[in-house]
Amino acid sequence: MNRVLENIITNGLTYAKSKVDIFVYTKERSLCFQVKDDGLGFNHENIKEIFKSFYQGKNSKQGKNSKGSFGLGLAISEILCKKHCGNIHINNLNSEFLVTVSFSIE
């Protein structure tokens, strides 16, 4: 769980223009984390690709401190979520990018 949170928070901090919001809450026997940033996000055509290893969106070079990025963070996060009976969901909301991760607390 630590690696997943580190990956999604780092992505938010790297690609945000000026703002990152982090939310933690419980919902139906799950512990949920949301990271929302005001960065450019992904094109709707590319949203299906973001969990593939080594995938980097067109805007990946525009992130702060994005040097050394290999496009593995979301791929690793998805694998770890599945291994721990969790889920990861990505959503582009107008000018915001939202990543939600949830883990069962049963």
C-alpha cells in the first residue's frame, strides 16, 4: 500500500500546475485514497493505456522533476492494488486529474 500511495502522490506533485488535494476516507468496508491535481491529465483516447508498463503520456515531459521517469508508476500501482484486493481508478475531470485507490479492510 505504501508504494501505491507514494506513486500516486508523486505523480500528483510532479504533474500538477499548482494544486494537489489528497483525501482519505472509508466507504463500504474499504479504505480509500484520492489524489486530485490540476495538471493536464491524459487525453481520453490514451486513458486506456496508462496502466501499461513504460507508457508515458504526451504531457509527461512537462511535469516538474519528471526526468528519470520510466512510465512504471501506475503499472506497478495497479499490480499492487490487485495483489492486495484493492482497486485503482483514473478520471479526468475537466481541468483536474483524479486517481482513486481503495483497499478492502475486512
